[in-house]
Amino acid sequence: MTMNGNSAGGLGHGYYFEDLSVGMEARYAKKITDKDVLAFADLSGDVNPVHLSDDFAAGTLFKKRIAHGFLTGSLFSTVLGTKLPGPGCIYLSQTMKFRAPVYIGDEVVATLRITGLDTDKARATLACDCAVNGKTVLDGEAVMMVDRRTPRQ
Amino acid sequence: MTMNGNSAGGLGHGYYFEDLSVGMEARYAKKITDKDVLAFADLSGDVNPVHLSDDFAAGTLFKKRIAHGFLTGSLFSTVLGTKLPGPGCIYLSQTMKFRAPVYIGDEVVATLRITGLDTDKARATLACDCAVNGKTVLDGEAVMMVDRRTPRQ
């Protein structure tokens, strides 16, 4: 795991484009609690009963209440916005494939790794993975625009 | 805007696959407040100062604090999980392109429209758009697996 002292503090500027290289990696882990799921439902308005009702969830493929996919996915944003590339980068795009449910109480580990750098456009592509007990539950790809240390003329 | 009485209440089962047709549309609007942005930062751990610090944001391209892209994007999940297709569907994938910033105080309107139905796999594809004052700030595509009213043998 590669860390940037400045961005890890959450306040300074993150990596500049010139400081990035393919293979750099960062992660963030979070245990998803019932309180988190209720807060996300409140915030987003997504009150789908598969997240909120034990009875409804019991009748689904999942058998138990699951976390919102976007709550899990938001951990990608957390890594991107606070660690790699960190503050100052601009989010251009994200893809997500939901592979398996996340249950309340699961610890999700989001791992992001730089897979491509476009020097002309100062863009970084990152492979994004969220796993529970080592099994991928969500993966995808992010593209970020990253500040140059020395702006081009 | 097409609505399903059951799913609009947030508790019953949403549309079944057989009830869907290309062109059906649903939407959800939310004004993004400062409180929402703080709550999302707390929930996700994404404390990127572009969302939280007026001083930091003043030095960025955006000039002012912006909402988390995933907070805006979560409105797609809200429509999918509560309106179209509504409860019972399973989220397979989502793409997102962040086109423009969302500022605190902006009202975001998420509009989703069915663009494709795969009868063999019981999957629906939806075009997803979030707009502020009629201008797209985020768009992408969602793919959902939808319960059949009559399960296939």
C-alpha cells in the first residue's frame, strides 16, 4: 500500500500527476453497520425494503437485509478523494459491477490500483475492488484527472 | 413519468419483468444541502476537502465546495430501488460519467428510462441522468435483474 503523507491527513493536496506510477495502490476498510444503512437510506431516499425490512429481505435471494450497493461503492470515492490520487483530483468516471451482496456487519475493504496513466491528458485509470473476507463483492474502474505539479503552457 | 403504486409506497414489490417496457421512466429530485454533504463524508469516510473546506475549494477549478459524486449518483439507486423497477430487483452494474459539479443548494433531478429489456435473462437496461437546472451533471447506464411474475421452469 502506497500512502501520501499529505493526503492521508485529509487536508493537504494529494498526489500530483508527475508523482503517480502504474501499480501504486491504496485501500480503505469499513465495517458496514445497521446505522450506516439507515443513514444512507435517509440521505439518498433509497428506502428499498431489501435494505430496511427483515421480513421483505427474508423473501429475496439474499435472505437477509443487504447494504446499498452505492454505500459500498462510495468507498472507492473515499480512497480516490483522500488517498490516491487524493485531494485535488477530479472524478471523471466510474464503472461498478455488483458481484455479491454485502450484509450488515461485513467489513468491506476497498483496494484501488493505478492501471494506466495518460500523460497528455493528465488522467489516471484505477482498477477498483471491494472485497469481504477476501472475496470481491464489487469491482470496476475509475478515471481521474490529476493536477500537474507544473502546469503545461 | 410512470409510477408503480406499490413500489412508490416503498414497501411492496416493484414491477415484475413482464410489466416493463422500453421507454418507461421514473424520477427523483433532491436538493443537496450542506448537512447532506457532511453526513455523506461521515458515512463514507470521504473527507476530501473539496467537499468540506471553503478555503481548499476556493483554490480548485470549482471555486466552491461541491457535493460528492457518489452522493449525486446514489439518486440513481433511489429510483431503481424504490420506483423503477422498484423493490425486488437486483443491481448488476452501473456506469457513471461526472459531467459537471453539483454545488451545495443545487436541486438534482435523477431521471431513469428503460432502454433495453433482455427477456431471456430478465434484465433491464436503463439510461440514467442527473440534471441541475436542466443541465446534465452526471449520466450513465444501469443494468438490473428483475423478478418474473411467473418464474420460468
